[in-house]
Amino acid sequence: MAMQQPPQQSGRPEVPHGNAVNSRFSGLEVVNGMKHLTELTLVPKNSPPAVQLHEDATTRSVVVNHRLMAFWHTMIGKKVVMAITGVVLVGFVIAHMLGNLKIFAGPDEINAYSRFLREVGWPELGHGQLLWLVRIVLLVCVTLHITAAVQLTRMNRAARPIGYAAKRDIETTWAARTMRWGGALLVAFVVFHLLHLTGGVVGFGEGQFQPLAVYQNVVAAFAVSPVALFYVVAMGALCLHLDHGIWSMLQTLGWSTARNEATLKLLSRVIAIVVFLGFTSVPVAVMTGWLR
């Protein structure tokens, strides 16, 4: 009888086909997934259902936080944070401007508006609590906005450690080129504004600042010409910042297309100019004697 020869090996490992491959990889995925989930949750096998539900919720929270932090560390993540906080800050700027224009209605109107801001939400909220809540939200938004802007600048510089031999600003605007320096000026202005017209710590003589007497405080503050001029210059920086910032914000959020790009740029410029005129009208009115 002829003896059967064992099959010769070709030198390559035998590759399973069909369902064998699917079942093998499915098994590995299940094992690895269960192992990873167990390492995250550390739930004992015999834990009560309530404990398991709590640990599952904790696991989901850890995963979500991890994803948010990973997104934050990307360039697009920082741009999205700047866009979202920009929406909040632009909304506040417009509302603040409209409130300031009440000064042209006289002392009673603007002073009553100041009291309303501190009494809104009563009796569910105490005096001024909602106003402080808004201030905290604005502070968080400003902090995130500045942090993202600074880190984006560093990431852009790190991406090109060697500068251009000849740098030309092509298809850009002066507003876009002055975003960083204008932003720094606005930060300095906000600090001064809070110490000046909000707190009355600087810019007023002894006993000159009167709490909740907005009309009298504004007229006394802008009667000092250097202070009034500083406000006008700062509002110019704000106008340039909004001109480019609003359009960039809309672009980041995906609202800008090839068809509406020109319209959105025009809208951004109109909003910036209106805000500039609205804010600067108050110090100009004081300097010209319209408000006194």
C-alpha cells in the first residue's frame, strides 16, 4: 500500500476563511471590550444592580470628560470654544449697548434700569444674585475665549517654527490683522471699566461716585476728556474685533457658505459699526454738552 504523504507547507501561515475569521475577531472584540470596561468600572461581579448602575454612569461620565478634553486639545476644538463663547459675549455687548442708550431718556430711566438689573428674579433670587450669576458666566466665557486664543496662537507658531522669508498679507483685512493686539487692549479696557464705572474705585473724586446713580456717574466720568477719549479708542478696538470675530465665529459654526459669505461679512461689519456708534455716543454726548 502506498503511504500518504503529509501535505507540504508553503511557508506562509494558514489563513482561516469565512466565518472562522469573523468569529475569531468578534471574540477578540468582545473580550477586549469587556476587559476595558471592567478596568474602567472596577465593578465586582456580584455587585448589587444599584451599584452597577452607579458605576456605569460614572464610566460614561469619565468617557465623556475624556472626549471633551481630547477635543479641547485640538485646534478645531479651541476654535469651537472661541465661537461658542463669542456668541455669548456678542449677545452681552449688544444688550449692554442697548441698556446704555437709555441714558438719553434721562436720569430717571437709566437709574431705574440699573435698579431693575439688581431686582430681577426677586423673590426667588436675592438682590443682585441674577446679575452676579450673569457676571460669573461672562467671566468664564472671557477666560475660555482668551485661553483658547492664546493657545491657538502658540499652536500656529509651533506648526511653523521657521518664519516666512517674506510675509505678505493676502486677502485679509486690517481687522483680522489687529485681532490679537485689539483683544489685549479690550482686556485692559474691561479691567479699567469695572474699576471705573462699575466699582467707582478709580477716576472719581472723594464722594463723587454714587451707587446706582448711573446718569450722574457717567456724566462725571466722561467730563474728564482723557477718560472719554480712552473709551472711544477702546470702542474702536471692539469694532474691529467684532468686524472679523463675528464672521469668523459664523464660519467656525458652519453657517458660512460660498453663497452667503459676502452677506455674513457685511452683517458682521454692520453690527460692529452699530455697536461702535452706540457705545461712543455716550462719551461724545457728554463731551459736547448734550448730556450734563
